[in-house]
Amino acid sequence: MQDSEQASAIPAFQQVWIPMPDGAVFAGRLWLPAGLAFSKVPVVLEWIPYRQSDLTAVGDSMLHGWFAQHGIAALRVDLRGSGNSDGTLDDEYSPQEQDDAVATIAWAAAQPWCNGAVGMIGISWSGFAALQVAARRPPALKAIITCCSSDNRYTDDVHYMGGCLLTDGLQWGTGFFNQLARPPDPAEVGPRWRDMWLSRLATLEPPLATWLAHREYDAYWKHGSVCEDYAAIRCPVYAVGGWTDGYSDAVLRLMANLTVPRKALIGPWTHIYPTWGTPGPAVGFLQECLRWWKQWLVGEETGIMKEPMLRLWMGEQLLPRATGPSIGGEWFTLPAWPVSAPLQPLYLDAATRALRVSAPTDLDTPLVIETPQHCGLFAGEWCPLDGGGDAPEFQADQRQDDALSLCFDSAVLEAPMELAGIPQLSVTISLQGDATLLAVRLCEVSPDGTSARVTFGLQRVQRPPQHAPGERFQLAVRLKGVAYRFSPGCRVRVALSSAYWPMAWSEPKSGGLTLWPAGAVLRLPAMPPSARYQPPAFEPPQSAPPIAHEVVDPGANSRSITWDAATGEAQLIIRSRRRSVRLGELTFGGDGEEIASVLPRDPASARVVMRRSQFMQRPGWSVRLVSVTEFFWRKGALHMNVSFEAFEGEESVCQKIWDHQFRW
């Protein structure tokens, strides 16, 4: 069958039930190409807990339906304890989860319509899963596409950045907690739905309790971090990300450390498939996937491996806006990573607060960085979700945060300045206390004063045990990788702060730090000589039509900042009414609120309250879940108080309360 003939048919999914070796049965949705009476086809698996019959049903139909239109079978499975699958789920990326994925791949490869070749695709959780399962090397897994994922669950995931606790991780943890409590759908599993649900509720625990108990990179985080053994992955890998997303650095590391056939694509996008990518241009990503699958699952030469290893977006003219930034730019390619490229050093001049291309002569003027704790209110989220999160989540104009920071500005640029790679700041500092936070922001300041954050880094700074208070030591802070062209007429700004709230939690007894000018230098990776600017080779975005659904309520999101003139308390208030959707007789939706508050001169005053509510209903059946989670410092310990209640109709069927303390 030719591509044009395959594309003319839009196959509907069929429900499948997949047996596991221990007797559990998993729910799957399967899209099969037309004409299978005459041939066998490969299958692509997406493996996540996000509920195929409601939460991801519309997007699944557009992604996997398109693959089936073009001759590739697609299988979307709810993993153990999620959606309509048997069992319970209590954490991310468990050994059991990986075992189940290996069994599912074997099941799929053995189906009479399958040619024995399986691929995995995924974004976020399912992108992590693709890497982790590839490292298990199931025989039928021939290639993967991993999007917005990481090879290191500690350094480059939603939980910590540079050892700093991320509020995004707390947000994700409270949302995941409520997802764990959602029941199976009685229309899918029948009368046993209630027993399955009560089993989930009986074992329900906040996953955040586990994450917060592991403050350092230990065996817990090493499990599932494929950076521990890149050589374990032996199938081809296509790694995809976006510079606005939290996970782009892993793409570069995978290219540097894997030895299998591999490709990289990093656009300007946030946490979203490039088919629907923003900011910047969406691209024909599914067509790119099809070339990959035909190359590795069918054995057809598509030319994809004859192209440069990396295709990256060089951004420019970034306009920061909380509801979604605007960014220009163009594509360029690199033959490999890492590459040899010159480093452009910019020196921090303490006397003039300037960024200089040559080292300053005054090296005796130390600078104290003791930032007001509300610096960071305009930072946005560590990983903005393009409207899929709780509120407008992108960075705003950084001027107000800059005003609370120690800033160093370059001279006005007379020519474009390009960088591509991982910037790094090297400084000599001293601490009076035991620990603090250092946030480093690299911004482009336009002639009108707008400050756009091009990239940034966070580092939890601990005074070395052998150093006395006030004694100097060296520190290097890696910023997130980026490719960006600073425009003529603009300035380059480095902003340093000992707070970046509420993106990162400050230390409760942080006393700031002292920066010593000697050796204070920012090294910017210049454009590699091997780079080649090339016009976009992508086709326009395509997808299959979505399944029939109705948006009952489009939802509404808000993000506001308040200041109490009497106490000085600053609050960031996020309110969201999630989109309500009807699929057949099923309607689902929810809402949430977050309040992050802090006193400017008291890091121990930091407090966040997160409220979550979700509902599912059919005629004659309804379920509602409500949780409230509060985080705050008390006597040097981080407290997490959680209350949860589940309702069937108006009847409360489960109430639980937790109080956890974590000493740092």
C-alpha cells in the first residue's frame, strides 16, 4: 500500500487488554493500519500513566491515529495502577514499571499483525520510559524517540536544579498525587471499578515524601538515570527537546555519550511535541518520526541518517511575556556533539558593575549578594507547559527581578553575538553561613530597557567543611544550554541573586554570599565553526483528526502578585480552572490554586499552599478528589502537610492526613 492510500484511511482505535506475567491485565488502545490482511507492520508504543480513556484521549487520537494512517501500528498503554489497568502505582519509574514495559513489548511483537519490530515514543514521563526501557534491551525494541526527557533524574528533572529544590517539583508532586487516586472508568472495566479504586486509595501516599527524603544524588535517583550506563542503550535514539523547556540539556548529553545511531532536534519550544510547538514555529514532526520508524522498524532507507546529527534553533529577538514569549531565529545543523568551539570570556568588573571582554585591574573590591527573598516573582516556571499548567507560566520582563539583583552589563553590542552550548560562570565566593542559593541569569537588554532571560542556572552553594566562615573558595555554575543570537544595539546582562523565589526554595538560614572579583568570569560558548545555517527542511505540521469530544468549559487561568505594605510579605497567587471535556457520556475536569508567600528579609518565612480538585462523571456516577498540600519551614525543617478526601457522589469514601518533616 502506498503512503497516499494509507493516508486516506483514518483507523479507529480498538481496546486491547494486555496480560502480564503476574496475572495483572493492562488497558491499551491500539490503532492498526488498513490492509493488514496482506502484510505485517511494526508497532510504536507509548507508555504513560496519564489515562488513555480521558486525560490524553484527544491527543492520543491525533498522534497515534496519524501513525496508523501511514502504515505504522500504534499502541498506547496505561501502566500498572493507572487508568483502567490493574494494580497500584506509588512512584515514578519503578523496577516493576520497567519489567511491565518489557513484557508489553514482547506481547506486541508476538501479535499476528506485527512484523516483530517495536519502537517507543514519548514526551516527559513516556520519554523517560523510552530511555529506561531501551537500557533494559528487550529484543524486539529496535528504536526510540524520546522528547522532553532526561538521562539524569536528579540534576535535570523537575525535582532539583543544581541541588536547589524546585517548586515545579512540588507542583508536579501534588498533581501526580491526585492522579494516583483517580478511579478506573466503570464503562471500561465494569462493576469491579470500585474495588480497584478502593485498593488504590488504601495504598495512597504522597510521592513527594519520597522525593524530599532524598536530598542528594543517591541510589534512589540513580535508578532510572541512564547516564549511569549509557552503553546499556543499544538501539537507535532520536532525542527531541526545546530551549524553553526544562529538559533540553539531556539531548546534548545523549548525543555526546551514546554510541548507537542517534539524532537530535532542539527547537525554541517548551514542553510539547514539535507538531504543536510554541514558542516559535511548529514543524512537521510526525513526518520526521515516520522517516525514523521506516528506517529502523521497516528497514527502508529514508536518508535520515545521512543528515547532520543535530538540528538546532538559533533564537533571537526574544520578547518575554508570561502568557507566551515571542522569539525569532533560524535553524542550523551540527555534524556531532560535543564540538570544538571557542569560548568568549566576559569578566565581571566589581568596581563598574560592567561585563568586560578583558580582565579588570581592580580585584580588591568584594561585593555582597544578600538578595531580598521575593526576587524571582517574574521568573515564571522552571518548565512552562504552554497553557497546560496552572496559569501563565513563562518568564515576564526581568527588570523588576534585575532591580533586586547584582547586575553586570556589557557595552552596547555593535554586531550580533552568537552562542551555542553550555555557558558557565566561575567565581570566588565566601559564606558566613553553611549554605545559600546562587541564581545566575543571562539576559538580553533591549534599547527600551526590556530584560529577556536567555538562559539561567541555579546552584545550592554549601561552604566546604574544611573552610571557616568567610574563607574564600571557588565555585562554577553551569547555565542551561542555549543557542541564541544577541542583537546589535542590545546589551548582555548577568544578574546574580541569592534568591529566586518561588522557582527555587531558599535555605532557611541563608545569609547570602560575598563575591570576590578575582577570577569572576562568564564563559560563553561561541558558534561552532562546523555549524551550518540551513533553511527549514520540515514539512508543515500534520496530525490525525481528534476523536469526537466537546469542550464543556474552556477553563481560565490567572497569575497575580500582591505586596502587603504593612508586613512586606509578597505573594504569588496562581488560580486555574482546568478545561472540562466531554467524551461520549464521560465528563472530566478540575481546578487548582497555589499561593506562594515570603517576607523579603526572612527566607524561613517561605510558604506554599497548593489546592487541587478533580472530578469525573457519567449519568448516575460521579467521583471527586480534593487535596490540600502545604510546605513551610519550621525550626530548620521543611514541613509538608497533606490532606486528601475522595467522594463518590456526595459520600466521602476516603480521608487521609499526612505530616512529614525533612531536615536539611
